[in-house]
Amino acid sequence: MNRIDPQKYVEVIQTALEKYVPEKKLPQSNLFQAMRYSLLAGGKRIRPILVLEFCGDCGGDQESALPFACAVEMIHTYSLIHDDLPCMDNDATRRGHPSNHIVFGEAQAMLAGDALQAMAFETMLSPDSIAAVGARRAAAATGILAKAAGAYGMAGGQMIDLQSEGKRISADTLIQMDECKTGALICAACQMGCVLAGAEEQKLHAAEKYAKAIGLAFQITDDILDVEGEQSLLGKPVGSDLENGKSTYVTTLGMEKARLLVKELTGEAVSAIECFGTGGEYLRSFAVQLSSRKN
């Protein structure tokens, strides 16, 4: 199978995403404009990269997996649009630009998020996507993403987050929240890549362990950056968690323990994919890179 050059992952994903939100003269063109604004605003594209890399490392066709990788990014983007709304986190900045609702208004931002969520499933279950990977694999990957986005995953984690505002919560509750809110979608991306390639159970379990470790490390790093990061690099306000009265790993564990936990989790992620051999080299370096990020 032909592999996509990892150095071109972001470029390839961006080009693919642009096809799903075209600039056309339609009665609902304003909706597409709001969808494009957030979906094409850049970002690290961590989740779609994980879909592609795990698919490739399991011997699958990365081109066939690309629509599914885009679908994960659509779900992620919809969640960011809704998270920024005044009824949720009330953040005015995202990725260095005004949040969607600041530009388009709350109603249009909500609809843009809704439309991106629906588009993700439309993309994965299109005739072309099904023909490329087969109905069984397409259905399995779609089911994984649906669960990760719902009450047992991202939406459920956000609910725990809302319930926890202004309260001191335990480290266990914090981990449970973040495994749902942040980790579920990262875990889904890794598992989807394996499923789309028809990987054996050993690699599927390894992908899950890897994903859980980097997902939690990612969130802890976010909490650290919210305290000592640079707003110009983060593209969003620093200190918003403290301002909103949220419990974080820094407030719960302290900065030193939080840093140590990121290091331990990164080591766990690297060890988890030993069964991939040299084929997992990119994933190993990816985990280390995420643990030392500045944005």
C-alpha cells in the first residue's frame, strides 16, 4: 500500500477537508461559511493524523482512510465551536482568532457545529467511503466514533466538566472526565485506523493503550499550559480554567506531580506499541512531541 509522507499529513488533511465545505452560492451559504471558518482554521490535526498513521502501520490504505480521518476532525471541530459558546466555556478566542460565535453569532455557531457533526457521519457512510474500505469496516469505524462523541464519551465528559465547575473534585473524577471529554476521541481515532486496516486484536489493544496514555498526557499538558503557557502560542486566553473555577491536574496534583505524570504517561504510550516494531517509530516520536508541546 502507498503511504502518505508523514511530513505532508497536515497538508493532505487540509486539502481533503476543503472539499467537504465548498464555497457555493446556496440559500444556506452562511452556514457553510461558519463551518469553513472553524474547520479550516488550522490546528495540529492530531486526531486525523492518528487515524492515518495507525491505518498505515497496520498495513491499510491511507487514502481510503482519509474520509474517516476528516470525519474525526469534523467531530472535534464541532465540539470546539460548542465549547466556546457563552452557555459552555464562554471563550472569545480559538486558535488565535475570534471564536465562531463571536464572528457569526451564537445561533449560527450552534448550527455550524450541528452541521459538522452530521457531516462527519455522512462522510463516513457515503457510497464512496463504503466502497473504499468495505461495509463492515466502515460500519465498525463509524460506530467507534459515534460512541466516542456521545454520552459515554465527549458529551458525557463535558457534562462532568459542567457539573464540576466551582468545585474541588478528586483526581479520579478528573481522570474520568478527561478520559471521556478528551481521551475518547483520541482513542477512537487510533482504533478507527486499526479497524479500517483490518488489524489483528493485538494491535487494536495496543492502539487503545497508546491512545489512553497520550490522551491523558495531552490534557494534563493543556492544564500546565493554561497556567504557564504563552497566549500568543496557545491562540486562546491563559488562565481561563482558574477564572472559571475548574479543577485541573495542576490544582489537584500540583505542578511538579503533573509534569511527572505527563512523563510517565508518555513512557507508557511508547511501550504500548512495541508490537508495531519499527513501523511504530512515527507514533513513538509523536507521543514525545505532544508531551513537550507549547501550544
